[in-house]
Amino acid sequence: MQIPEIVVGAPGALTVPNTEEARRAIEQTPGGVEVVPDTAVKNGPANTIKDIVGWVPGVLVQPRWGPDGRLSIRGSGLSRAYGNRGINIYMDGIPLNTADGLFDLFEIDPTAYRYTEVYKGANALRYGANALGGAINFVMPTGRDATVFDGRIDTGSFGFVRSQAATGGSSGPYDWFLTGSAQREDGYREHSRTDSERLNANFGYQFSPSAETRFYVNADRWRAQLPGEVTKDTALNSPRAANPTFVQQDQQRNIDSLRLSNKTTLRFDSTTVDLGIFGLDRHVMHPIYQWLDFTAYDYGGFARATDDRIIGGHRNRLVAGVNVHNGDIDINYYQNPGGAVKGALAASYLWKSQNVSAYAENSFYFLQNVALVTGGQFLYAVRDQQDRFLSDGDQSGRRTYNIFSPKVGLLWDVDATWQVFGNVSRSGEVPTFDANTFAGASSSDLSAQTATTYEIGTRGRRPDITWDISLYRSDVKNELQCLTTAPWAPCTIVNADRTVHQGIELGGGVAFLKSVFAQNDRFWFNLAYTYSDFFFDGDARYGNNRLPGVPSHYIRAEVLYKQPSGFYVGPNVEWVPQGYYADNTNSLTVDPYAVLNFKIGYDSGKGWSGYLEARNLFDTRYISSVAVAGSANAASEIFNPGTGRAVYAGLRYKM
């Protein structure tokens, strides 16, 4: 936590900091942030995003089926029944969201990254991100920190098989990293088979010790059956059953995606400049209640300058930049009479999104160890819908949004091992295009969601104890809710009036019983606790009801025995001790649950490693996620059952 010295030039890649450099940089943020290294991810199945960020307090991953799930930070995008919004997702600082704000989890390959940065709320301003949930940045290795070969194979319950191989290296000014993976899974539930292949690569060239450029290629293929939501009774008593309508229509989600991008880093004494461009071509073949066939074309760029110098005897760090992210979605709806048959054309649109943002964040150390942090972002966004199917009327429309979001905070480095921080910030989010934003009078007037967030906290790392604590309150206006009326139909997007998201994020670990069986061995108790107190604030229809879809208390805890040789073993638990609501009227609940897991493995960092992991040992029946409704009852098909007892094993070889 010590204030780092200003470094001119550095070994390794200029465009991609290593894990420790990333940790030092992120801890200059006066708010909830975290770096998750690959060592915390790869000693297990690593088949979903939950395996990456599931132990970060404040981050909630609620699986729907297979690799798909709802990803939420501080209640962002809480009502989404499909797709995700409310978080800015990046890969090496390059956006993964489509231009209208939605993102898919299928592109995330947990074994492809050196580390993952999590920025909660407006703490993501260093990337110009401005969503309620903040940002997550997945960072690949480069040829300058990768091994010659890193390969693994995993297998497990319900037909799960996964293979992955990576290689990297450097020669003079050149370096390269390439990783590919393939994953198959029959699925816990009926009609939930998935098949995916992912390729991620980067190629760097260093012009000089102060200039480097890097090209990225991300290619993904995904084929998936959709089991659909079911009633609460079915989810708990017949958890492997699919929704019969989804089976009859053979609902699927099939995606081919190619992303090309470039990032260039230049260093001028105490100033670092990052420049980038990117382009995306994604084709989605999506038979659901209708057959959706659409292609997304995204393009954009960014420029960011980081200046770290001494001014009048005081350290000052300024980050400023501009982002451009535009895109078109060419979408056609066809009838689906059953069996995933593309019938007659039912609707056709061209959705155009434009986003231009400018931002700055300045940290002025008015004392040697205390910084005043000020900043802000201005976002100009356009959502334009062109209706090309006019037999049911012209549903074209255009909406422009202008949002300014300021931020002020304090960061106190108490000593070299711990910090105290606080900030006040504003965030703003523009509606996404799904569910036909301009389809009718009730949805064409959707307002942007804004929030003011207050946060205080502390974090620290010492040899036998770590901690990360944040307390926050977000006063939200026009919260964007996506309310489900039927599982085979799109949700209805509405603005709530005023809502409150407040809570506690507590994470940490403590070592105990040291040197019991071997010299310098440890028992570790690790905890990730999230308290979410979310509610309507005097809503005309819902009063002060609880916001649905999220448990008030979510706990993950483990006791893990670790030896310096690389051996580890121990149980862990995922616990929701109190039920929560499935709808705005608070008429239907999701029951509490506890799931016990166990793992054992060996990883010395090189050579052979392996693991055996059992999840849901007692085959507990529980609900993992809910498609939020305005009002629900016992017949509402809005629930996804959690996966039953499963066992996974894997071998890895690293040169």
C-alpha cells in the first residue's frame, strides 16, 4: 500500500502491467477494488465467471444454467433475466459490452487471464466507466510473462469436459501469447447442452523502452440449448427438468464472434499515454419464442494519459481520457412455430448506438500519505432505432442522453500495509436496445438511470491476515428494471422511481495453526460476506418494498490447509441464510440454502499439478437465480434450479 515511486521505463510489457504492478496501481483508488490473480482461479474447474470473481465481496454471480448467469455488483442489472447490463466489461482495457451496454458471459474464458481487476461503482473512473456496478477488466498474459507451454484437461459430472493449451514467448522486440480452449457439457438440466471454443491471442512489438504496440485477437464460438425458467415447485422437486415450451421450440443461443483490437503505450518522462482501437463482428442465431437472427458491428477507440509527478513538493497523479464506442445491430425476428424452425419475418430493425465520453481523475497528495481525489465523466449517448418492418406500424425512434458524473474522495495510506478511503460519486446508465426500447409509448420515454453513491472503507495485507471492507449507499433514480411476464417472452423494461442500494462488503483471510504438519504450513480461514439492503423509496406502486432478486446476506467461507510445497485441502460453504423476494410486490420468495463443497489438490507453480473438487456434497436442492417479475405467484415460471452434486477433476502441466 506504500506510495510507489514514479518509474520511467519498466521491464516486461509496457502495454500490460504484471500482477503486482496492477495491484499497486489499483490500490491508488479511494474505494472498493480488487485484483484476482490467476493462482486463485486455475486450481479448479474454472468453467464459469463465478470461478473468477465469486469470492469478491459485493460481486454476485447467480447461475442460470451451464456457463450462463446474472453478474451483478452492488445490485447492478439486478432484474435481468437474460443478458447482463450495469457493469462495464473489458479485456485488457478494451470494451466487451456491445455499444448499447449489454454483455454476454460466454466470451469470458477463465483460464485465459493472468489476473482480473474488479472496480466497484464509480471506482472504475480510471477507464472512463460510469455504471452503477463499476467495471471488470480481464487481463491476458503477454509473451514476456508467459511460459512456453501451459496445458490442462478437466472432466466432471454431467458430461463436462474441457481442454486448454497456451504458449508464449519473446524474441528481441517481439512477443506473443496464444491460448485456446474447448468445452463440452451435457448439462445438469434437460435441454441444456453447451459447446464452446475460444481463441485469445496478443502480439506485441516494442519500438523502444518507452514505446510498445500490441494487437489482440479474440475469436469465440458458442452453441447452447436453453432449458428455461420453471415454477418454484418444479425447480425444487424436479430440478433437472426443462421448461416444456423451451423444449418444444428447441430454444437455443448460438454465437460466432470475432474481435480485433490494438493498444499502444508511450512513455514520456512522468507521463504515460495509452491509445487503442477495436472492432467487433458478432453473429447471433437465437431461436426462442421467435427466431432472432442478428449481427452486431461495434467499433471505437480510446486515448488515456496518466501523469504522475511532483508538483510544489507534493505528488500528483492525473488520469484523463476520451472513449468512443459506436455500433450497429442488424436484427430480424422470424416466427418460430416449433423445433427451432425459421418461419415468416415478424419484425426487422437497425439499432444504432453512439457513445462518446470524456473523463479525468486527479489524486493530489496534500500530505505525504493522504490524497484528495477529484474527477468526473461526461457521457454523450445516442440510441437510434430504424424500423424496417412497417406492416405493424413504424416503431422508429431516436433518443439522446447527456450525463455528467462528478466524484470526490480521500485516500489515506496509514502505513505500507493498510489504507482507509472514502468517496462520493455519481453514475449514469443509458437504456439498452433489447425488448424494443422504442416499441411503444411506455418504453420510448425511458430515462437514463442515475445514482449518487457514498462509500467508506479500509483494506490491508499482512503476512497472516488480509482484509477488505466497504460500506456504501447508492440513491438511485429511474432504476432500469427488466420485468418478466412469461419465460418465453422478452422482459418489459421500465424505470422505477427512486430506489436505494446500500450494503456492506467484507472480505478477508486469517492464518492459524501454523507449522502443524510441516514447516511453514498454514490453515487459512477465508471469508467473503456481502450484505445487500436494497429497497424502493416511496414508490407510487411498490411503496418501500424490498427490491427482488438478491439475498440480503450472501456468505462464502472456507478453511483451507496449505503447505509451501503446493499441497492444499479443505471444505468451503456457500450460504444464503435468509430468503429473498422474486417480485416487486414481495408476494413470492426464494428460500434460503447452504451448499457444502470440498477440494484437494497440488500446485507447485511448475510441472504437473492437479485437483479434485466436489460441489454441493449433500445434493441440496435450491434456487440459484430468478427472473424478476412485477408480481408473481406459485404458477410463475421464473426460477432456475441450482446444480446438484457434482465432482470435477483436472490435470495441468506448466513448463
